[in-house]
Amino acid sequence: MSISLNGLTPQDTYQALIKIGNNTNLDTTKKVLSDGLGNDLPVEVSSTEVNFTGLVKQGNVAIPTAAQVNAKQDTLVSGTNIKTINGSSILGAGDITIATSTAWGAITGTLSSQTDLQSALNAKVAGNIAIVSATKTKVTYDSKGLVTAGADATTADIADTLNKRYVSDSQLTVLGNTSGTNTGDNAVNSLYSGLAASKQDTLISATNIKTINGSSVLGSGDLAISPIQSFVVACSDESTAITTGTAKVTFRIPYAFTLTSVRASLTTAQTSGTIFTVDINEGGTSILSTKLTIDNTEKTSTTAAIPPVISDTSLADDSEITIDVDLVGDGTAKGLKVVLIGYKS
């Protein structure tokens, strides 16, 4: 229905009428809308756009402004606007474990093309001609700091220095016979009191100094440190219920390996029944005196009430390893993996 406004004043007759504030025609210039009483609305209009100057809501909830939206972080997409670490996404819950050791791959081509390795080799000191091994108190070394000879030191090798001179055997006898000078009681001598307390107790391997991978660090020579390694072995597929049986999987150890721990896990935990039990064999003989178990409703042996006990930690090079499933519960367990953890012997 149309209503003629000719000759009528909006503020007196049509107070609720929405109009252009300055009562001019609509054009490309933005103009404020107002009611019949002249109250401005938080809206500006033109023939080409609409601009809201106040708060805009939808469902009684404020709609953010462009400035507020621009201030927000774009949705993170792994590998696109946030990096991955070692090929793994850092988005989501949990923890990323960073490997502490890197295995060397095969070196191909000429040595000179391995620039970092060649530089390291060039920086090494060339060895001297071999000498007879012995323990000597006097050594001779060259400009590279390498020992070239050894001999037994004599008093002639000691430089004459004030208060650091030696005495002959006869002079030592005289000193020992001098009455009232050498009492033999070093406890009251300021040069010796407290000496024992300032010294390190004799080191005993694994008692007051640790071992490394079961090896003592005491003594001469070099201790080669092998990084911790693990073999993860899938013993079933991910969807088939696991049954009992021997040699669920068979494989061979690629080198002599010292075992420090073992684990087992399931993709789907069993609900109830007999505790899920796994055995590991080397050459047909179990290496566990207490078998691996996974408690009901659990997916890992690390939470088992009874932890495994390893009876044979030394796996021979190329030995045959088999995995047995000794006991299962209600038949709902799926996706078995076994992990051998240790280091190359």
C-alpha cells in the first residue's frame, strides 16, 4: 500500500519513516539514514554500497568487524603455514620425540666429493712411527704433541729450583735421624691435615661411578658407545582377531645385539578373559623368564601389572627370532607389535 507524503511533515505524521538524513536523492555518496524525527541510524547508504557504523548482530550475537577478523590467525594447515618436524605434523595433542642419533648412510663417489668428511680428515694429525709400548716417567714429544720416545727419569732430569731440590740417600738418612724434627705425626702438620678429605675415593665401577651400556668406564683404552636402537616387529594385521600360536612372525637379527628391554602393543585392546601373553624366542629358546603381558583394556605392556624379565640379553648375529602368542582372552585383541630395544654389541 502506498501513502502520499505531499504536503506532510514526517516528524509530525510519519515518525517511524526511514529516510535519507539530509532529505536528498540517493546517489553514489554515502548518506546517513534517519527516522521521521531526525534520529540518525547506524547505517549509511549510497546507490552502490551500504555501510554499518554501529554494532551488527546476527541471532543477537555480534558479528566481528573486518579489522577483528584480519587480526585473527588463519587456520593452521600442517606443512602450509606451519612447518612439520622430521616429516611429522606438530598440530594436535601429544608429544613429538626427536631422535638423538642419526645413522650414516653408504658413502658413494670419490672421497674428495664428501666435502665435510674430507675437511674433517684433513684436520687430523698424522701419526708418528710406532714405538715400543711401555710406562715411562720421562717422555719426548714433537711439535704436534705426539710422543716420540720414553725413558726413566733420573734426578739429573729435575731442574735445580729454590725449595724444590732433591736430597741424596745419605742426606735422607741424616734427616731421619735428626731428633725432635720428624715426629711422624702428620695429623698436626698443616701441610697434611685434611688431605684425605680432599681426595676422591677409589672409584668402583657401578658403585660410585656409572657404567655405560653395562660396560665399565674405568681402565685404559677406548669405550665405543652404541646408540640405543629398536626393532619394531608387526606380528599380525590390524583387523584380524589374534589367536594363540607359535612363530607368529620369524625374522633374523642383522648383527649381534644387546637387549635392554622389550615391549608389546595392540591396536585394539582385548576386553576381558585370560591376560594376553607373548613370548620371544632366539633359535627356538625363550629369552624371557617372565613373559610379556598386556592387561585387559590396555594397549601396551608398559602398564602391565607384571613387567617382563629378560633372561638372555645377548642376541647373536643372524640368529633366528620368533614371536609366540601364548595366551589370549576374549578374542577381541588386534594389531600386535613387539619391540626389541637395545644396542649393537
